[in-house]
Amino acid sequence: GRENGFAVEATEDAGRFTDEGLSPYRAVIFLNTTGDVLAADQERAFERYIRSGGGFVGIHSAADTEYDWAWYGDLVGAYFDSHPAIQQGQIHVADRVHPATSHLSARWQRRDEWYNYRRNPRGRVHVLATVDEGSYNGGNHGFDHPIAWCHDYDGGRSWYTGGGHTRESYGEPLFMQHILGGIEYATGVTAADCGATLDTNFAKVVLDDEAENPIDLAVASDGRVFFIERKGELNVYRPDLGLTRLAGQLAVSTDFEDGLLGIALDPDFVRNNWLYLFYSPHGEEAKQHVSRFELDGDELVLDSEVVLLEIPTQRRACCHSGGALAFGPDGNLYIGVGDNTNPFDSDGFSPLDERPDRSDWDAQRTAANSADLRGKILRIKPQADGGYSIPPGNLFAEAEEGRPETYVMGVRNPFRLSIDRKSGWLYWGDVGPDARQADPQRGPIGLDEWNQARAAGNFGWPYCIGDNQPYVDYDFATESSGMPFDCGALRNLSPNNTGLQSLPPAQAAWVWYPYGTSSAFPEITADSGRTALAGPVYYYDAAAGSRKLPAYYDGTLFMYEWASNWIKEVKLDEDGHILKINPFLDSMEFIRPISMQFGPDGSLYVLEWGSGFWGDNDDARVVRIDYVRGTRAPVPRIEAAPTNGAAPLEVHFSGSDSFDPDPGSMLDYAWDFTGDGEIDATGSEVVFTYEVSGDYVAQLTVSDAEGNQGVAQVSVSVGNTVPEVEIVRPPDGGFFSWGEVVDFEVRVFDPEDGTADCARVVLQAFIGHDEHSHPLEEYGVCSGSFQTEAGHGGDGDDLFYTIEARYTDLGTESVAPLTGRAGHILQPKRKQAEHYTRQSGVLLETTGDEAGGGQNIGFIAHGDWISFAPMNLEGIESLNYRVASAGLGGRIEVRVDSLKGPPISTVRVGSTGDWQVYTDLEAPIADPGGTHELFFVFIRNPGDDGLFNINWIDFQGPGVSRPLATAVVAESSSQGALPGQAVLYPPYPNPFNPTVQIRFVLPERMAVRLEVFDILGQRVDVVVNELLDGGSHAMRFDRADLASGVYIARLATPGGVLVRRMVLLR
């Protein structure tokens, strides 16, 4: 102590623990104490000492002290559990700015007795360092073993280190400096932040909670937040006003995963007002644009567009558009482009379909094609004249090798990327395929990746994934498997390849993970789905303002999971390698974070996509994450009803769901209903009448006693009413078979427009997958049909269909148009038992069923149950259970809407001789009519367990889908049964030039009108308009005068309208 300017008094006299005895000291050190050392009155004195601002330092077995004193347990942070023998270990230092650890390198090797603790203290203390259990034997914490920490506690300061058992420790200069830094913090001599990783020190501030399908954001240096919505809207949040304004609207195609997808501000945005957008232009030609636009104030100047890059695409089949944009420190623009390949017919493995007319199912034509821009991360340097140059160091130096814009090839769907502004390294998340388990005939389990690229390279897709696990060269025509690909010597021999055959070697992923918990990276869990997104690298700026993230996060990469709703902090060592992956704000709810960026204020801005399947989610929002030591601002919540209708419009506003995250503070409410800056009302419940038509934004400001404020807003449309949209068919929860046709009908009522124009109705189908969905084609009609995909994902995946119908009305001169929506979920006829909606009592295990199925439910006792919702039994005649039992057996009862609801089906389950020997049991079921939650209740006698396992349930019958009708001869229907309704087949060939055959089947003689429209809705031809007999018809469409583009074949019959998309390629 004398060497560092403070006095130390060593004692083993517990009698010194009195108010008078402790008052002269700045800190008390428990040096390798053990057991109960203080009497009750001494404990109370020590508590008062800490509450008056005193400090505590605990060394090693200070955690093995005072087990019956809960206050002390919280002070020290964790109690001792066990320890292995003294041995060498490696410490990973996460906090490089605290005085106890700032002198250390990221990895610190030393010899000690490594304590295990009764519980992990993370979340209650700020963890400074962890010990790597892979560096020694005997740890029991797994991937996260804190070994040094600190926290502000009960008015004082507490610091603890698990080191210091050996005598030699106190001769180590680094360890002694470690203790000195802890003492300096505990005494208050040196300031240190020990709240940097405590969730209670952060606040989530909602900036806009009316976003619709938000996709990406960019924060300007003046604090404005620009965010884009997939349907083409560019919005700007003004922090000075607390309001969001529409800056501009692009005309975009939203087929499949297209739309307005990416935004980046020019590095010199303050001076030139340029921003860059990645979007899918609406029109005949399927393509993506990367364009530069200019802003005039908050307005997007549409005619200022300069197209930097045009990227070809196909819109015949889903998926993977990518769309990420980010600037590096050298002014280079990075562009993430998906592989634009349909993944649905590859069983969750690599799409390598080389059959004729199946190029859209072959990722070798894009991601592995050096001559194609798709499946790449591009790097260009925009020029002031609207062109771009190629930076040195891209992947292909010579044009004959590949596209010079390519920086990274071999990626699947790089949806979100970022650039470290100091190192210039590129980070991105790559969303992977869905195989639930490896197959030696096809390849590895499905994996998502996070990648780090310090130089150009090939990252392997579709040949290799993860840590260079190879796929098998699978022949889709013969359904036979060849050899695994050689990740170090890749060759693209696909007939769809137009580039190099010999490719650069595949680079292994930086981080990779499957569904569930990763064995390679156990910090990563993906229980509810996988969508890897790469966030920004944070750099601390002391001058940034009061709400910035603390210095602990300096140089930290943030990565996040859209489907699993979490954010992680990634600590790197001095060489840029992963040191530690830690949770970030684990207790804070994030609802599908889809974009993140740090602002000039040091706060983290996050777009939350919301919790629905269709994207227009009520809980989508733009939020800001602030670091706030001390009191936090209130969280305002508005409920308003109605928010649209004819004038005069009386609206009831409620702010009663607002709350203060720091309990005990009274809240004040101030309302501005018209946006004029004046307070119109106070109180949590108010009513206001709008007399004049127009679009209004009502704003609520909630204040606490300390003057902290939170602001929320809600839009009110006066003089216009949201259209009422109803999906008549198919019913919500109806059952379909993959590859079959589903008929739909939509009805719309709009009070102002009257009869809805069916051309303005949009119905879009989605493939639902776990908690998310893949958008498919859009249909601009009130009735028609669509064909479901033949399949998607891997064995046991949670797959279904969703449909959304929407209608945007015409609005008025003073009121903007409004959009009404409706959505239904369609269930596959085979429901894997593990994909229940709710359950009680059952457990999951990997199934041993030779028929496959992923997991089964098991360990079933009397009274356990599972349920599924929504379900509609229209067209379902019976159930077939896939069951096994080596136990008691029992009954399965199906009940409607509750455990006590009416039973509609019962079946008895007997023994099959083994828990994984399965058989099929059929049971009749009665249709109760309508859409319900169905409960499957497992019955025997009270107290019985070990009844049976269930792998899946088949719902048998036509359901709401029908087979794609086989062709029959028009002149005679006796050769086969005709379908009940007209069927329009996909045009063939598609694409075509200049002739295409359009085939359809009629159930009977009827009036038929077959027309062809361009993508803008202009009729280009009437192919047939007459009475035709029932049966199969083939019509030739030949127009050599038409330009390349997308065209729509529209078949109108008395039973409705069917449409098919076709592409003319010159």
C-alpha cells in the first residue's frame, strides 16, 4: 500500500467491525477468508459501512465465507462450490478499461486453484474476466466461467477475484497489479464503470411504433434516423420533433423476398445529401438496382436517381435477395446479394439441381458462378459522376476470371453486413439451409454462419458450409449421390455455370451453428429458428454524450439473431480472433431485430420487425438503446380507438399502460393531438374529437418526478376508413398437401370507395417456417388459385403456409390511402407432434422411427396433452397417428378449444414392443365446423406414466387443396375425371422467346376468356374469348413484337379468375 499512496492495516480481529472501527477505512479486504467470520452485530455494522459508500475487496476464498448471510452473498457476487487441483489455466479478459484488468492482454496464462461457484454471477455483477475451461481440467460452468467481477452494491463498491490461492500468486506482478486495480476501484480512488453489462442500466426508447415491414436503417450525424420499409417507403425520424415523416416512396416489386431492401448514407452525407438504396424496381424486367438518390431536406428527390449497379435476378421462384449495403472506412460500398435460388426442393441440403429447366434450383449458377453478381458480396467505390471504380484487392483481378465487383463469393443470403471502421474488416451473417440432421448421401446438418473477411475470398456455398463441411455431389435426375466436394479444390461443372470451372478454395466460416444449441459455439442457441445477422462494431467516444454505451464495449462486435430474438457481444483479442461471446441485454425483449446501427450519440439504434408472419406487424418499431446509470426515462404506451373514420371522429386515448422502469415514481401525461406543439390535455385517459378531415399524429409525453421523459405517437386518419378485408377461402387453419392447388377468394368493403376494385386486391402466399415465413408470388385478383411448393426444409421441420390479403383504398385529396389486411394460416396434412402450439407434461427426443420425422414426443403420463391452433377440419375425414410404445399404452382423445371441450375423436394405443418401433393407427374424426384449437389429450388411469410416443399425426382427406389436374382430351372426358374447377397450368417453356404454350383444364363447357397483360396491367393480347368444351386445352401465344419482360396470363371463367406469370427473354 505504501508504494501506491495508501495505508493498509491487517487484522483477524472481527471486533473491529463496528461503526467506529470501520469508519476510517475506504475499503475492507477479505483475503482468503473462509467460514463464518462475523457475529450478527458485526454483520449489521459492515452493512451500514457499505451503505455509507464503503468498498469491499474479496480475494479467492472470500467466496467461501458467510454462507448464511444473504446480504454478503450478494455483496461478494457468488458462493464457492468446488475446485479442482492447482493447475495452469487461461483467463479471457473482457473489460480492458477497468483498473483491475486494463494492464492485461486479452489472454492471461497463470497457475492457480480455479474455483467453481454455486451459480453464475453474470447478470448480477459486471464480469471483468472469465477462465477458459478448455485450458484446464475440473471446471463445471461450461462456456461461461466468470473469475473476476465488480458491481456497485447497496450504496458501496464491491470487487472480487477468484485468483490468489497460491503463495506464488503474490509474487506475480500482473496479479498484484490486478489486485491493486480492484482496491483502487473499491476505495473510489480510481473511477471505473462496473455497470456496463447490467441490464438495469440500459433503457429501450421507442422512436416509432407504427413501422410497417421495416427492413433496414441508417443514422445520420445530425441524429436523423432513416429507415426503409419493404414495400418501398423511405421514412425519416426527426429527433428534434419526436416524429417520423415519409421521405419518399419507390415503386418496387415485392414478389418473393424482393422490395426495398437496403440503405446506406454516403460518407460525405453532411455535405452532399446522397443516400444509396438497394431495391427491386417494379416493371417488366426482373432486376435489382443499387442506386444513389439525393435528399432535399427530409424529402427524397426521386428524379435524382443514378443507377450505379444493375443486378439480374429471377422472379419465377423464391428466394434469397440479400440487399445489405454498408460503406467501409475507405469509401468503398459493400453490397450483399443473395443466391436467388429456390431452396424448397433440396430437402434442406444444397440446391444443385442441374436438370433442364431447373436452373432456378441450382445455386451453382449464381453463388458458385464467378461471372454472376448473385450469391456474392460486392465491393465498389462510387464516383461523384454516378459511376464506380473497382478497388484493388477484389477477388477477380482479370475480367475473364469473373466479375471485378466481387469481393466475396460463395454466399447464400448475406442479409445484413457491417464494416469495422478502424480495421476495415467485413462481417456478415449468412442464412443457411434447413436440414435438421446430416445425411451421408447429401451433406451436413443445416447451419447459419457469421463470417469475418480481412481479404477477398470464396466462402464455399453451395459446396461447403460451416467449418468447411462438404456437401455431396447429388444428381437430382437419378436421385443418386456422388462424392463429397473438395473444399480446397472446388470445381463448378454445372451446365448453368457461365464462369470459371476451377474456383478459389473455400474459406471456413468464422462462427457456425445449427438449430438448437451449437456444440462448436455453445453460447449460440437457435431454439426458435435461425437467421444470422451481423451488426456493427462499437467504438467509444468520450465526447458522444450522456447516453452512449460505456467504454467496456470499445472495439466490440455485435451480432444478432432475427429468428431467435437475441443480441450478443463478441469480444476479440488483439489479433481479431474471438475471445468471448457474451449475452447483451439478455433480459430485454427484442422482437425480431432486423437492423442495427450506432448513432453519433453512441446509442444503439435497432429496427424490430415484429412478431407476425406477414411483416405488417403491430409490434414492429424503431427503438434506441441508451446506457443510463441512475434513473431511467418512463416507457410511454398509447392505445387509441378508433384511429380512422369519417369526420367528426371522436377518439379515446389511453396512456395507462405506460410505466416507469424505476418503480416508485409518479407519472405525468401530456397530450398533443394535432402536432402543433401545444398541450391539449393531461391525464392517462382522455377523449378528443377531430372535426376536420386530415392525417394527424397524436403525441403522448410521459414524465417522471426527476424530469425524465418518454414520447410515443399514434397516427389518426380523419375522413378515411381502413378497408375491411376478408379471406373467404381457404379457411384459417385449413389443411393442404404440398404441391397441390389451393383456391382463394377475397372480399373487400370500403366505406368511402364503395365496391372494391379487384385489380387493387393483393393476395400473397408465404411458406411458414418455425417463427418466420418466406414470401412467394403476389396475385392481383379477388379470386383464383395458387399451387403450393412441392416441399421445403428438412425432415421434421415446422412448415406450413400463410396467406395475406390486402387492399389499399384511394384516399382523398386531404387524407392518405389506408390499407386493410387479413391473414390465414394453412396447416400441412402431416403435423409433426413436436410442433405443437401448447403442451403440458410431454418431453421431446430424437426419434428412432425408420420413417424419419426429426423428433417425437414421449415420456407421456395420464393427463398430459398437446394442442394445435388454428385448425379447421373442412375436408378432413380421419386421423392417422404414428405411435410407439413399450409401456402401458392408453387413449388419445381430441377435444375442441379446451381440455373440457367436446370430444371429436378417440383412439386406443397399445404396445408395439419398443419405444422406437412405430406403427400407424387410424381414427375417425368429426368436423365441429369452423376454426379451433384442438387438444390431443392422453388418457389411461390417474398416476400412470410411460404411455406411448407420438411421431406425427396425419390429417386424412382432401382438406382445402386439390391435386394439380392431369391433362385430359377436350373432345372426350371419358378418359379421366375432370377437375371440379378450372385449372391453369404453368406456361411452358418459361422463360420463352417468342412462343409459349398456355394450357388449362375446364370442368365442363363454359365461357372462357384468356388474356395476356404486361406487368403494368396493360392488356397486350386476347388469346381466346369463346365457349369451350370441358377438358384440356393448349393455346399458343406468339408475339415477336413484344419486349423482354414479365407478362401475366389471365384465365377468366364463370368460376373465377386464375393467373400465371411468364417471362419473355429476348
